[in-house]
Amino acid sequence: MAQDAESWKDLALKEVGRTVVNLQRLEHNLKLAARLGPLEGVLPKIQRDIEKRVERASTFTLGQAIQAWLVAAHSEPTEIGGTQDLFDGSMQITISLVPDVAVRSAHGAALKSLLEARNSLIHGGMANVCWDSPEECKKLIADLDLLNGEITRQTGFIGSILNAFSALKNLRPEDITAAIEEQLPLGD
């Protein structure tokens, strides 16, 4: 009987470890995604803004990364001001990554639920587990397996957006120009 309890305890601890690693992967992807969002201004200003976002996002907690990502996931266009510098290019980038309100709401709720589960797990949730009880260990494994499924879904969703952005950075300016020219009506 003690052997059975030890086996379930080991399996439960492995599941806890897997869950913690998956939560770290989710947090990492959210910190990357939190860098996205609207940009506006002359090119040097945009570069500075990007550098600030990178620095700031690296220090986010999971909760802060979730909030920053949810804001970035649905950016609203801002009013374009006058050209600040006639000799430097100015641009505005607004990205609506999750435009569907229902999807955005469900995604936000899922991330916030994962934050609550993570906080419970990391900040004392395991202290009350009776590790010598095979039944309690089995229940914990089942609960964490469900949690890992949701972590994987959300990590995959955010990862697909990050992969799309990664592919964009490989575009050459002439490819972008050609795509724009393809969309413009031809003059007579």
C-alpha cells in the first residue's frame, strides 16, 4: 500500500512540475506578445518605443503580461497628428489581433482563470495536499491535466500570433511595396 501511495505521489509531483513549466512557457509568450500594440510617430521615436516595450515587458508578472497582451490584442486606431519632422518618415501601426469580441472575451477570461490557478498552485496550493493519499494524488493529477490542456490551448493561440509576426519580419521592403502596388487601382 505504501508503494502505491509513493507511486501516485511521484506521478502527482511530476504533473505539478509539468504544469509549472507550462505556465512559465505561457508567461514567456505573453511577455513577447505584450510588446505588440499600436505605434505612431517618426521612425526614431517608434524604435525608442519598441525598445521601452521590450525592457518593460521583461519585468512583467504574469498578471501584468496578461493585461498588456489583452490591451495589445485589440488596438483602436488613433488620430494621426501632423508630421513632426518633414525630413523623417512618420508612420502609424495599429494592429487588431483578436478582432472578434466573443473570442477576445473568452481568451481574456481563460487567461485570467489560468492566472488564478497559477497563483493558487504557486502560492500555497500544494501545501494542503495529502501526498500520502493515492486518491488525493489521482484527483490532483486529473485537475492539473485539465489545467495543462487549457495552458496548451492558450500558449498555442498566442504562439500562432507570435509566429505570424516572426514571419513578417522576414519580408523585404520590395515585397511589401509589390503587395501594396498589387492592391492599388491602376491609373489610366
